[in-house]
Amino acid sequence: MCWDGDGEEIKKYCRSKEFDKHDLLMQCAVAAYPELSEQIYLSIIDKNQTYDRQNKNKYIPLSRGDFYGYQRKCLWIFMDMLRMGVNL
């Protein structure tokens, strides 16, 4: 699996039918920002669950840039866990 810096390859993997590490990804979202873990998780696994769309349904107390910063943090933690061989 390739890590390209901006997370597009890992997001593509997370959105694929082969992806089976949902529990691990959710734990990484909790580690990145517990209060918004569900929104971060959804924004990674579903390309239609963008910050703007989710913010219309439920207020997100962060700017768009900060939200995607926490998404990147989640992906970084996720990749780090995969490198360490953590498997939930």
C-alpha cells in the first residue's frame, strides 16, 4: 500500500470493497479527535460525507481546514498502526 502524503491512496483503499479494518480506522479517528470521530471516520470511508455536507446536518465546531487536518491526523495514525502490525 502506498502512502502519498495527502492521503488520497489510503482513502481510496478505505473506500474499497476490500477494506476490512473499520474498527481500527474508527479507533484512529477517536485518537485524532474524540468528539468528532464519527464525522472524521465517515469523511474517510464515504467520499460523499464531506465537511460541508456533514456540517449542514450537524454543526461541526471546526473550520473546514481544521477538520481536514484532523482527518489527515487520523490517516497518519492509521498508517502508523498498519506499519506496526496492529490488527483489530
